[in-house]
Amino acid sequence: MAVHIKNHDEIELLRVAGRLAADVLDYIAPKIQPGISTGEVDRLCHDFMVDFQKVIPAPLDYAPPGYKPYPKSICTSINHQVCHGVPGDKILRQGDIVNIDITVIKDGFHGDTSRMFEVGNVSIQAKRLCRITHECLWLGIRSVRPGGNLGDIGAAIQNHAESSGYSVVREFCGHGIGRKFHEDPQVLHYGKRGIGLSLQPGMVFTIEPMINAGKAAIRELADGWTIVTKDHSLSAQWEHTVLVTDESFEVLTMSPGMPAAPIT
Ligand code: MF3
Ligand code: CO
Ligand code: CO
């Protein structure tokens, strides 16, 4: 595993990319209302990124080994969809929860972040899943420190998810990020404290736990991208891009409109 340590100039470019990705979520947040289609959400985000921010939407035509090119500019994963939901004709309805995942490329560097949105009034169960998953993300982030281990992040997330009665998706993980969308290391959302890669200042990776209300098992839809829970239980995900600093961590995907970090 070759983990790239970013230098000062690279970190500055990652800060810019991260902020831009978060700004897209701030822009789209008020538009996530009953009646809008995920295709319209994609079009609005695409135009904001390309025409206003002058960034490249990283998902568009992205084709990792074994995948066909991704057809849209963002991911929209609704209810039992875990991740990589492909925008289309689907209309968001009152009571839905939806993850919107934004990755931009600015001056060659990637910023990657996602949030959950509640469409109108949603059930207490859906609200709780979104809240606990947000707490899982922040517990993961707050366990990042130089000299710590990758396993500290996974352990913190797994502990909170499972003690809340939920399960952690195993097949997808956080990832190193920089000039490449997905690079080493793999950041598992489960694990054991004190195990795994030793964290060093200058490492940049995402933390993006996918938490299911039911069982952990997933399957892929025939579109070759969309991942759903096998038992059709609700699933939630939140994502930030994080830098390991000399002291602790810095979240690179902050923006004025982002939900406040929970008191964990
Ligand atoms: N943004 C996703 C992540 O957090 C990856 C999406 S790949 C795509 O890693 F092709 F589906 F967009
Ligand atoms: Co990511
Ligand atoms: Co993402």
C-alpha cells in the first residue's frame, strides 16, 4: 500500500477542492423538496459545478476497473439505496431520505463529501438513522490523530452503529484522495483500535460510513452501479474529506451551510 503524503501546496489545493464540493451541497440543500426528480437535482448540481464553480464533476464517465462509465455528475441514494444511486426520473417524495454525494475536481485535485437530506417530514426511525450515521462520521473523524491507526476510525464507527442497533456496510470504504479520486489507503468503517496503518501528518482520506437499519448485506442493481440493502432496510451515509495534521485532523469539506458537528 503506497499512501501519498501530501505537501503544503497539495494540501492547499485539496482545501479549495473540498470547500467547493461542500458548497455544492449548500447550494442544492434548499431544493431538496417533495416533487423534484433526482435527474433535476443532478442537472442543477452539474450546471452549478461546471458553469459557476468551473470544476469538473468527478463521477461523470468515471469508470473504475470492472465498472461501466458512471452516467451522471452526482450520486443520489434514496431510502434503501446504500450508495452510488444513479439520478434519473425518480421523484423525491415526502418521507424519503436521500444521500447526495458530490465529488469535484479543481486544478487536478478532488474534494468528496456527502450528506443526508430529509424530504419533507420523515419518520422518527429515518431521522434517528440519519442522526446516528452523522454521529458515526464525526466519531470517526475525531479519532484521527498522527500516530493513531486507521483501525481507530473503524472501531469508533462500528461501536456507535452497532450499539445503536444498526449494521455497518463492509463492501465499501473511505479512501485516500488527491490527484486520484480513489487511492490508498482503504478506510474501513469497522475494525479494532490500535490496528492498521499508522496515521501521519499529510495523509488525506475520506471517511464515509454507510449504516443500515437492518442487516449489513447489500446487492448491486442491474444498472451496474446502484447499491441497495438486501433486506430493503433503510440506509444512510455521510462523508467528509479529512487531513491528518501535526496535532490532530482538519476537515477539508466544511462549508457555511453544513449541519453542525454533533456533540459526541
Ligand atoms: N463519491 C463516491 C465516494 O464517496 C464515489 C462515487 S463513484 C461514482 O467514493 F462513479 F459512482 F460516482
Ligand atoms: Co468518497
Ligand atoms: Co463521495
